[in-house]
Amino acid sequence: MRSLLLRGVPGSLRHLRKTKQNNLKLACTLESFCFIVEETPECCCRRRGRFDKMNFFRGVMGGQAAGPQPTGAETIQKLCDRVASSTLLEDRRDAVRALKSLSKKYRMEVATQAMDHLINILQTDRSDSEILGYALDTLYNIICNEEEEEQDETAQKQVDDLGAKFTEAFIQDPEHITLLLTMLEEFDFHVRWPAVKLLTALLRNQCVQLQSIILVSPMGVSRLMDLLADSREVIRNDGLLLLQQLTKGNAAIQKIVAFENAFERLLDIITEEGSSDGGIVVEDCLLLLRNLLKNNSSNQNFFKEGSFIQRMKPWFEVGDDNSGWSAQKVTNLHLMLQLVRVMVSPVNSPGATASCQKSMYQCGLLQQLCTILMATGVPADILTETINTVSEVIRGSQVNQDYFASVNAPSNPPRPAIVVLLMSMVNERQPFVLRCAVLYCFQCFLYKNEKGQGEIVATLLPSTIDANSISAGQLLCGGLFSTDSLSNWCAAVALAHALQDNFTQKEQLLRVQLATSLGKPPVSLLQQCTNILSQGDKINRRGSKVQTRVGLLMLLCTWINNCPIAVTHFLHNQENVPFLTAQISENLGEDERLVQGLCALLLGICIYYNDNSLENYTKEKLKQLIEKRIGKENFVEKLGFVTKHELYSRAAQKPQPVFPAPDQMLFDHEFTKLVKELEGVITKAVHKSSEDEKKEEEVKKSLEQHDNIVTQYKELIREQDAKIQELKEQVSSMTAEAEQMQSTMAQQLSQIQQHKDQYNLLKLKLGKENPIQANNTLGDGTHVNGVQSEEVSQLREEMEELRGQHALLQMQLAEKDTVINSLRSDGSQPSEVAAGSSELLKELELLRIQVQSQTAEINQLKMDNEDLLRRTQTESLGTAPNGDSSADAAKTAELESRLAAQTSETERLKEEVRSLTESRAQLEQQAASATSSAAILQTETAKLEADLQESKKEQDDLLMLLADQDQKIQNLRQKLKGLGETVDDEDELDSRDQTDEDDEDED
């Protein structure tokens, strides 16, 4: 019987599941009766006291019993006594089974008499799973509020109150909930499944109290999460229902469940069950996901960071044939779209929403949603929800808005998706909810999208109109001037969003000209709107006439707000101001009060943003007109009708236009923010006198002058900071170069020391070999010459190294000269250069010392070379001839030739030493010139320091001037406050300027 509880067939499966559960309970009841009837004879043979039990069950089964029949309460009392007093487990099990069978019919009696005994059974008989299952089922029957179709509302309410009462009694002791949570650790199906159902029923009746108990219970949420891993689907599915109830409205539990890897498990279950084509299990998973993510920024961020958004894309893959969707698939897809909307909802933080929007575009989810949007055969409610989802995915995201603008419908010829959607919005045959969704999509497309606003307005300009195609501007104008009031309102609001916070497009829209009829000159769009507004009662329209007028007034207020040129165009028509004053001054009905308030708002905008370019309609004359025709107090009262309207507060709650009926569609969310911003300033502007305005203008001018002076000095300080930073960078680079040169010099010194050591070793070696060579034969003399040639080659190598070192020193001096020239050419350096110049002088002194030391080394080498030559001559003369005279003469000639070669080589070395000496002299001259340049640099540095002191003095004078200006401004503020005017403090102005700069940076 329990296998029938498995879900898998779409449709009304919840009713089927309930029916199967009832069948299972009925089967268990019949089983318990049969078991008792079969066991009764055996029990009678066991004990005499069992005859009373036999008689009771005969009475229950309809048999004959001696004496009067016991009532239900008496029977339940006897069973409770047996549960409490029986020592045999079988007796207690039979009694609990009987209580289970009677718990539905005698719910009150079983609850009041047996609840404590059943809880005691759960605590004491943990070893017997059968009696635990009966006890849990009995408690479930007591606490669960079974909904019956035949019961009326009053009876059902009484049943609900009864379940809440029993639940409250059960959870008075938190240990009872802890006991149920431990039951979940039992793997036995007869224990675990009833425990899950009982916890679910308790959560339905007393959710908040039970959540607090589970939250503080050790491993309470983790035990519930283990239900999702149960291999038995009936337990897993009821575990989903339990977690749905547990996560309602409790952010702490939602976070714990999410970090117990709930997202991974739920998405795996959805995939296993077939995603959108799955059954009711998929629906339960989606409901649980919605509970975990909605209004929970931590879980939303965890969902995004875990790359779970990418796993949502396959949910929205649809085929070419979308007809014949089952009701369960529609429900599943609807919940999937809601999950996407939860992640990008406007109520979330802007940063989190933007991050999710970016992820949805990068993973292709937005593209998949647009595919559903343009597909054929999609059910109407799914199409509506898809439009709403796409709206919030692109809202405020420039990249997503640009992609949406490039989407084309699969038509011939292809049309932009925006045009196709606008055609549905202005078509009165389309469903109301669909038209609202399209309007919301258009608003989200234009939200903070100046590029999109310009493209929409451009379709209305004469230079861009294409007669062969339908544009968005043409559709908006068609809806604005149609005879359907809802189309008028939607088109007016859509066009107002194309002008929202965009001064350029407000001016561009003034160029739009409309052809009214043949033979008549074209009129501007602004004039046509005012004409329709003034003739609203004369035109026969379908729907509410107030709706059309409210839409046009919202468009006009948005259009001329913060746009003096548009105000001038509006006032240029001589009929507009008399019409507005007449509308405001009349005593009309309740429905017309909103129109009067909006007319007052429009007239107030004309006063506040009036540049006094029209002589007949200056600020002062308009205020005099209000005072004479309407009255200031009456005007302010009529203006307050707008914010007091009940539909105003409803529209101000969220951006999406959601209305129960078309006639209640009056206010737009963005317009409510505009009214809130303008109501106070318009009231002040109307009550101000001309003298106050003149004083305020003077204060504004002085403040502007002060701001200009401060701005100039700020720019000057920025420039000086930039120069100082540049000079600091130059000094740091020069310091790095100097350090590099010092390291190079250290390397050269180490190389020179190496050469000295090598030369000393050669000298020692030559000194040791001289006595031996004096007593050797002529052959030994050739060896001496070989050593001498090696020494000569060594000297040649050292001279080459010295020549390279001198060249390197020359290059370094040239670089120093370049640095000195660059410093001399820069006449605007601050005092930091003085330190750099002193460092350069020190480096030049070190170079001079290095040159002197190298000169001394060269002289030493020359002396060594002469000593070597003398030693060679002495050795050649001291060699005695020991052979024949002819042989000696030949050898002597050979030695003389060798000596001549060595002499020439020595002369050449002397010449090189002489050239090196000249190079040293040149280097000394360059060092002297560098010293003089450094002196000049010091002079220029002193001059720069004097200039810097002078600039500091000028800056102090400027600060004194600024202090005087601040004192004057403070005096002006005190005067204004004395006149009763509200003047913002300087800190508030600075904070507002800072906020404006931050907003500009974000844009």
C-alpha cells in the first residue's frame, strides 16, 4: 500500500497523494482490527484480565456484548490505562494500534487523554519500530488538520484552531521536538516517514515557535537535510515538504540549509526528475529554492558564487513545437522564471543585482529567455512571466539592454523585439496582464539607458522616419491618440520614460511635428497633447476618461520638469494656462480631484522652472494669477490630492505595474518619485514673494561666485599637486640612477683591486725567478723573455680595462651633464630640488676622487713598466757568452731584436698611458664644469625657494580672502534665516555635491 505514495504523474497529484495516504491509514486501521481479533483468543488463554479487552473489541466490531455499550471516551480511557499499565510490549502495541484507529473519529478525546502516554511510548519503547510507528501516526492524526471538501469555512476554521491548540500543547516541552528529530535517525520506514509527516504538520500549525526550537537544537537542521539523501522517494519527497515549511520567513534557518549543500542537492533532484518536464517533485524543489533565495542576500550571493546560475540555463530550452504543454510543466516553468526574478529583483542591493545580471548574460540565460519570448505556441501566462523576467534581467544593465535592443522577432521582414512588444501593448485585444508586462519591459529597457532613450525619440524625428516600416515612435503616438484609454495611458507612460532624467531628449521631442488632417498645418507633439487634454470630455473613448487625462498630465509633467525650454513652449500656447487654472479652481467630484491635483503640479512646474523669457507668463505673474483665480491655500490643497490618493501609495511600492483592474491603472512608479520631489519645492515657490525671490537670487549669485572662486582655487591646487608629484617622481628616478651608478663604481673598484692583486702576484713570481735566470745558460734566457712577454700581454689587458673604465666614466659624466641641463631648464621646481642637487654634487666629488685614484694607478703602472724594462736590459747585458764567438754573436743579435721589439711595445704602452693622462685631464675639466653647473643649480634652487615662499604668501592671502568670503556668506545666511527662509548649511551642500559627483561617477 505504501508504494502507492510515490509521485510521478503530473496533474492534481497532491489530491492523489492525500487520497493514497488516507487509503494507507484505512488499511492500517483494518489491519489493526484484524490483528486484534486474531490475537484475542491467545491473549485470553494467557491472562484472565483480557476478557474485558475482548468485550471492548466486540463492541467496536459490532458484536453482542453483555451490558450497555461503552462510549468513545470510555473506550479511549481504557486503552490509555492499558498503555500506561501493561507490562507486555504486545499489549501496549495493541492498545496504541487501537488508539490510532480511533484518533480521527475521536480526535479530541484521544488528544486530551492519550497524548502524554504516546509521548512516553516514544521515549521508552525505542527498541520496537512498530509501536513507534503507531504512536507517531496517532500523534499525526491528532495534530494534522485534514481539509475536507464538504466542510464549510466555519467548520474548517474550528479544525485548524484545534490542530494549533494540540500543537501548542505538544511543543510546550522542547524535548518533544528533540525526540522527534532523533526519530529521523532511524532508518526504518515505519518510524522515519511518520516522524517526517508529524514534524511537517507541527510546522504548519506553529511555524515560528517550532523554527526557534529546531534552530537551537544540536544538528537539528542537518538531520532534516539528510532526508533529501534518502533512497526512498516517498521520504525524500515529504522531506521537501518539511523543508518548505521550515524555511518560511526565517533567514537564519535559510542560511543553514543553504550551507548544508541544499542548492546542489535540489538542482540534482530537478535534473533527475526531468527539469521543467518533471512532476510535482520538481515543483516542490523549486518552491524550496524560492524560500531559500527570496529576500536573502547571503544565499543569493552564495548561489551566484557557486555557479548555480549557469545550471538554470537548460531549464528554459524549448523546441519549435510548444503546443500541448501540461499543467505541471506550466507550473514548473512559472516557478523557474520566478527564481530568476528573485536573483535580479529591484528590491535587492544594486551591486548584487548587477552581478547576477552580468552572470546571466555571460552564461547565455538572457539569450535563452529571449528565445522563449519570440517563440510561438508558448502559453499566455508563461509568456507574460517571461516578459517580466527579461525586464528585470535587463533593468539598469547597459550590456543587457544593448543585447535586448538587438533581438529580432522571427518575422518577414524581421522586426525588433521592442517593436513587436509595443504592438501588443497598444492592442486593446491583448490580455491586460500581458500589456502591463510589456509596459514594464519597456520601462526597464529605458531605465538608466540614455542610448536607448535617444533611439526611441529618434524614431519620432522627421529625419529618421521610415514610411515603409513601423517604428517604436509611431506605435507610441498611435497608442497616445487612440480611442482606448488604457492604450493612451500606457503610451503616455512609456514616452515619459523615454524622457526621464534626459534633458537632451526633452529638447529633441519638441521638434516632433504631427499632421492632424489634410489641408491643415502640422502641430507639435506638445501642442497635440494639450489639445487632447483640453478636449478629453468631448472625445468618445473606451474605458476611463480620467485614465487618459492622468496619463497625458504625467507625460507633460515629466516632459517640462527641469527643462526651461519646454516650459517656454508650453506657456507659449495662450490656452494652456487658462485651462489649468479653470481645472484647478472648479469644484469637481471625487474622480476629478486627481486631475485637479496633477493640473496644479503642472502649473507649479511652470512656475518653478520658468526662466521669465515670456513677458506675460513670468514667475511673478503666474503666482499673481494663482492668488487671484485659485488662492494659494486652495492651490496647495489641490496639489496635495495627488499624494493622498490610495493608488499613489500602491504604485510607489515597487517598479512593476501590477493592478487588479484596468481602471485602477493611474500612477507610474517613477512619477510618484517625481511628485515626492516636487511637491515641497512648488509649495515654497508659490508662497514666496518677489522680494524674497530677489534676495534669494542675489544669494544664489553670490554663492555661485563663491563656488566659482573655490573651484578655481581647487583647480590651481590640483595643478600644483600634479607638478609636485611629477617633480617627486623625477627626484626618485634620479636617486635610483645615482644608486645604480654607485653600485657600478663599487664593481669597478673591486675589479681594480683584483687587477692589483694579480699584478702583485706576477711581480712576486718574477722576483723569485730572477736569481735562477741569472745563473742559467742562453736557453734559460729565452724562458725569461717568455715570462716578460706574458707580463707585457698582462699589462696590455690591464690597459684595455682601464681604457674601458675611462670610457664608462665619460658616459656617466655625460649623463650627469644631461641631468644638470634638464634641471637648469626647469624653472618651476619646488624646494625638493635642492636636496637632489646636493646629492649630485656629492656624486661628482666621488667621481673626481675616483679619477684621481685611477691616475695614481696609471702612474704606478708606468713606473712598474719602466722597472721591468730596466730589469730586462740588465738581464740581457749580464748574460755571459760561453760558446763560439759566431754562435754568441747570433744569439746576441737575436736577443737584441727581441729587446728592440719589447722596447717598441713599451713605447706604445707609454703612448697609451699619455693618452689616458690626457683623457684624465679632460675628465677633470668636465668635473670642474659640472661643479660650476652645480653652483649655478644651487643659485637657481635658491631662486626657486624664494619663488615658492612668495607663492605660499600669495596662497595665504587667498585663504584670507576665502575666509572673508565665508564670513560674508555666513552673514547672508543669517539674514536669510532672519527672514524666515530655509538655508542649507555648508556641510549639507558639500555632502550633496559629493553625492552628485558620486552619481556622475557611477553613471
